Amino acid sequence: MRRRSWLLSLGLGLGMLGVGLYLHLTTAALSQSGPPSQEKGAPVAVIERLPVRTVQSQVRDLAVTLPVFGAIASLNKVEVASEIIGVLKETPLEPGDLVRKGQVVAVIDTDLLQAELKAKTAQKAQSEAQLKLAAWQYQAQQKVHQVGGISRNDLEEAEAKYYEKKAEVARFAAEMAQTQTQIRKAALTSPIVGIVGLKNFHAGERVPSQSEKGVVTLMKIDEVYAEAEVNERDMARLRPGLEAVAYPDAYPRSEWRGKIERLDPVLKEESRSVIAKIRLPNPELRLKPGMFSRVEIILDKIPQVTAIPTAALRQAPDKSWQVFVISDEVAFLRKVAIGLSTPNWTEIKEGLNPGEAVVVEGSERLRDLSRVISTPVSQPGP
């Protein structure tokens, strides 16, 4: 009995010694190997970087503009009339064709004038022959008169015949010159740079001289008007001399700058609006009458203010204005105070310094302190 108890005690002691030894060895191994490593293939946390496009704030002039709509019109119309009466031979151009100064736009038939010139040339040649004979006779009569061979009356008669033939030659020469001038005037040329508006006569029709309606109606377009329709409530803000910019629909990426030349004195009854005529240079003749155009009339200019593209602004729930400013590829949400705003640019009175990059595209997913990949883009227009 005692032997069994002793053996049991010995077994328990050895078991506890083994457990202690295992725990000691395990603790030593863990202390040497450090914390357990991450298992192979476990996911790694990644911070997302959002793509954005940026533009730097800048100091610039801002313009107070009045946006209106209008159409391109010719500066004036010219009726190319004929100085001679005749039958129209041809009009080599069609409505809408470009015309340079001095270019032929119509030709009057000259067959009758050419025949008249030929007849007068023959008459002049005959008179010149008669003049030559009269001159010889006059000289001979002078010699005979000196020796008393003829009377004074005979001499004077020879002299009168000589001067008569001389005057006749001069008259035929003048008539020939007049006919030649008429032949030259049969080719009607453009006095302006423009386009053909109307052909008022056609080949074969008789053209009157100096009629109110020209053979061809031309429209001057090396300079044009943008005729902008302005509501009567804005009339008090307009005056001749104000600068304006036209953006024709036909050339969406182009602009033409000019000034208001005059305002129509009478309002249009159907729309209660006034037409502002803005004179625009058109040296390349790209603007054509009838083209539709947006127009911005510059009412005032504010010089040298800090401004950002209007597209960079976002409105907070409390109606304040915010922008995302990018620094070291981190987006910082910042509150700003704005002033004058135009379609492209907005004045920043507080909250931003010139040269700071603001987000103009890609702000929809941004939060304060978002990580980004920023790309500078070109600045918007004026």
C-alpha cells in the first residue's frame, strides 16, 4: 500500500516537472523569435489615391459682363450701278461669293459702242485728211496773198476752212475718247471688299443708267456688325464705346473683340429690346452676315484680384463656399469668401493665396485630407 502511494507521488512529480520544462522551453522560443509573422497571402491595406485636375489661383483683372445674343450683319450695302445704258452681258458672280476691291462683278454689252467707236475713228481719219489739205491750201493762199494774187477775203476764207477742219478733228477725237470711256465703264467693278448680296438684273436685260437699284448689291464684310439684342431694363448700362466680345456659333473656339458703335434709337416693339451695333474687324472674311453669335458686353473691369476658375467652387449645406486645395498630393477642404463671379472666373476675397492649386475636376469623391493624384490643366478663358 505504501509502495503504491509512493509510486503515485513520484509519477505526479515527474509529470509536473515535464509540464514546467515544456512551458519554459516554449517561452524561451517565443522570446527569441518575436511576434508571430503574418501568414503568406493575407490581404494588405491600400490607401486609395483619387485622380483630380487642378488650376492655380492667380491675380488677374475681372470683367463685369452682360451676356446677350445677336447675329452678324454687314457694315453697309453698296449698289453697284452702271454709268452707261446698255444690255447686261454677264454677272460672273453668285450671291454669297466673296468679292475683292476692283474685281469685275458685271459686264454691259459693248457691241454697239465698239461699232460707234469704229465709225468715229473713220470719221476722224477722214477729217484729218481734209485738215491736211486745208492746211496746205491756207499756207499757199498766204504766199499768193503776199504778192497780191488774191484778196484778203479769199485768204480769210482759206483760214476759216483750215480751222473748221481742225475743230472737226478735235471733235471726233473727243467723241472717240468718250466712247472708249464708256467701253471701259461697261465692266462694273467692286468698290469694296465684301460678298454678293443680290443680282438685281440678269443677262439680256436692259440696264438703266444710275438707277437707285444697282446691277449688283454688295455687302461690306472686311468689317462687320454684331447686332446684339439687349433688354430694355439693361439699356441704362450701355453706351457707345463699351468693349464687347463675340463668340460666333460657327467658330466655337474663336472670339472677335470690338466696341459698341451705336445703339438703335427705337426699341423693337415685339420684344421691347434695343439693338446694340458692335463693330468687329473681319480681315480674313470668316464672319458672314446671318451667323448667330453669343456676345458679352463688358460693362466694367475690376483690376488685379485673386481669382480661381468658377468650376472649382462648391457650396456647403450652410450656403458657404468651399474649395479643395492640393498640397503634397493631399486635398484640404477650405472655406473661402467670394466676390465678383463670371462664367469662367470668381474673385476670392478671403481664404486663398495666389499660386495655390485648387481642384477643378474630380472633387465629387473627395473628402478633407483625401490622398490624390493631381494633374494641372489649362486655364479657362477670360
